Amino acid sequence: MPAANPRQWVPVPTLRDLWVMISTSGEGINELFLADRVGRRTRPLGSGGPAAMAERTGEALQRGQERLLLIEKGEAAAPVGRLSPISGAPGATMEARFYEKLEENKVRCHLCAHECKIEPGKRGLCHVRENRDGVLSTLVYGRIIAANLDPIEKKPLFHFLPGSLSYSIATVGCNFMCLHCQNFDISQYPRRHGGRIIGEARTPQMIVDDAVLSGSAGISYTYTEPTVFMEFAQDVGELARRRGLKNVFVSNGFMTAESAGACAGFLDADNVDLKSFRDDFYRKVCKARLTPVLETIERLHRAGVWLEVTTLVIPGLNDSPEELGEIARFLRSLSPGIPWHVSAFHPTHEMLDRPRTPAATLLKAREIGLAAGLRYVYTGNIPGQGGENTVCYACGALLVERLGYRIRGNFLQEGRCPQCQAPIDGVWQ
């Protein structure tokens, strides 16, 4: 076996012809650890040279272990996978999609509505796409910063396979800079840490295998903005569909027509954050614009992607009855069956000067949505107020009873109200 360079894929002879990343510190190979199927460390196999590592790898696989991690000074480097050492290695920089080449080695990214024009050696506003000598590279392909098993209600999606689990993943990076971001530690990580990219290396096959083994009904691309890791989401999503899994985005909706069209090719559902109905809010609070978000909602709806929309209601910024009514009427103009989630804000990140949203404000927002003709309006982050339940728009019968993320009762019968047989909008199986 050839000597290993830092962050280089080299073959290790094992029973299953796997590949393993070897990372050296100049004094030999670092410790090898066993890990479970979702990448959590268990116990060390020891350390040593290539022969010892290969022997221990083979022994671990003989004992039925599926995944290994090499730990570099206590930090996860990468899991074993069925990889090529030349291309497709998880975590490797790869050429991005959704861009065009310009003069003087400049590029124009068409992934999100910022459509950044990027000079050689520079990155886009998301900080995870870089122009390398006239080739736009994605720096987060397969670099997973979070992987969790969530109830689908957490997204929130209330009309999409209620009670199911969703294997949820994210990378670092975001194309927004929201002052109130609750996941700023990962969404803004490259921006706050000098462009550094972190995350455990995974392949699309690994993600899909983990989702299947977890018993999940699908995979959610969430926590940060999934648009910025679109290439990985697309590859995972296409493979997931072939395995019978559903694909879900939790997105800010700041896409181009091109990327929204790509989503429609593999995406089953999207909860889009419609943060405000004022362009001034988007520019000041998120460093973005309103119109592309509205266009994405319209495009995904026309394409047949199941849509639910969330508005985080912030006191003094987007909580006026007038603005909430405009959001509700916009959604109603597309379909009365689009669920609208109005959720409570809590102070976080750089927005610490606003109070928590009163429950009364959310209950009023729910009334406004229903009065505008929406069939399903839900209150979020205030469990136990009754605004989490699904009721029949035709007869008022209780259809799905919820408390927080838990389903306390599901009385739907093949997607219909058991009392009046009205069809209830959603994806139920």
C-alpha cells in the first residue's frame, strides 16, 4: 500500500473491498475508530502502520461492522464508503452545476436568486461555492454537518405522511444572513470562520442506506439552506427515490427558475419560509429579496411539489394584520389547500431586542388565514393551544390531533374526513 498523504483516499484490503481515508500527521497513521451507521464514534481499534490498520479493519468487518471512521487527533475525518480514489469521494471539492463561464475566468452562479458574479479565487455570498480558475466548485458536496432522525412534524409538515420519521441532513453555509437565524452556528459557519468548511464526509449511497436502516419514510434536507448543497441533495434525492424514499426540503425559497426546476425532478415536498410580505424586511433582516421567494412558491406548486409555508411572526416587524392578510391571500390565490404555519419567534443570534411572540398574536394570525379562505392554518411553538390540530374544512370534524411533534390521533380514512368524506389536501401514503 502506498504511503498516505493527508486527506487522500487509498485502498485498504478488507473483506468487502472498501476504501478508507488515511490522514497522517507526519509520524504515521492516526487512530482508527469504529462508528455506528449514523457516524457516532463507539470504540477505538487502535493505531499503527498500514498493515496493522488493514488487519484491524478486516477484523472489524468480520464482526459485522459496516462503517469505520479514522480519527485525526480526536476529530472525525471520514467514514468508509464504496468509493473511487479518483472521483466521487465524499467531501471532495467538485465542479458545481447551475453556472456559466464568463470572460477572464469569471463565472456566474445560477443556483440561487443572488446569481453571484464570482471573480477567480473568490466565493459567492453563500461562502460554499468558489471560483477556481474559471471553474465554479461546490465545497460542501458530501460534507455533512448534521444528521438526525426527526418526526416529519418538526419540519413542519403536517399534511405529508403524518407520524413518519425523516432522516434529516445539512451542510454548513447559507445564502441568507438572517439576523434571527436559530441555526447560525452552522448556517454562517464559513462566514464566521474565515471560509473554513467542516463536516463528516458521506456519499449519497451512505445517506440513503442510513435512511433506509433508520426506518425513515424519507430524507429531509434542512437545518441550513438546502439550495446551497443542491448538487449533493440532487444526487441523494434521485437515489432515494429509487429506494422508495420521499425527499423533503425545508427552504427559504430563494431559488432561480433553473434550480427550482431541478428540485421538481426529485423533490416530493417543501416547507418554504415566507418570512415577510415586505421586500424591505428581506433586504434588512435577511440580505435578500421577496420576489424570488414568491416566484419559487408558485413554480414548485405548479410543478406538483407538495407545499407548506411557514411564517415566523416577529413582534413589530411582520406581525401586522395587514401583512399577515396579504400573505394569506397570496397563498389562497394559489390554492386554499396550502397549509400555513404561523410560528412564535424567540430572541436569538443578532436579534435580541424583540420579545417572544405572544400566543394571542399567533391565534389572531390563524383567524386571519382562515378568514382569507385557507383551509389549514397552524400555530407553531405554542403547544397545547389547539392550533396544531387538523380539522375538516367542510364539517369541522377533528382529523389529526397533535401535541408538539406527537400525533395523538389520526382519524383520516384514505385521505378523507370520516364524517363527511371531504377529500383532505395532502400526501397521506
